[in-house]
Amino acid sequence: MLEGLENAHQVWNSLEEILLSITKENEIHISESLHALKKGLLILEEYIKCFMVLSEKLAVMKKPLDDLT
């Protein structure tokens, strides 16, 4: 992964690429979970809590809900 890199600049660039891909994967996963969320048998309080947790995770990633629509 970081083998063969010769200086700190290359290491940081490599780490940035890795972390950005992980972040993008997380964003997609959270967004899909949010879109798949259904109340079903959940009580309303649990449903709202799940929605809030997912939307807060996106907000922390600087991807609030209005950016995804």
C-alpha cells in the first residue's frame, strides 16, 4: 500500500486517496441505508432515531441530505 513511496508527500497523497475512497464507500452505504429505511414494524420513535443517525452521519461527512437529492 505505502511501500515504494519515497517521500512524505507521496505517502500523504496515497493515504488521502485511500481515505477518500473509504469515505465515498461509506457515503454510498449510508445513503443507500437511508433510502432503504422503512418504518415497517418499528415504532415511530425508533424509525425517527434511525433516520436521524443516518442523516447525522452524512452531515459529519459534509454530505447533508439536501446535497444528495
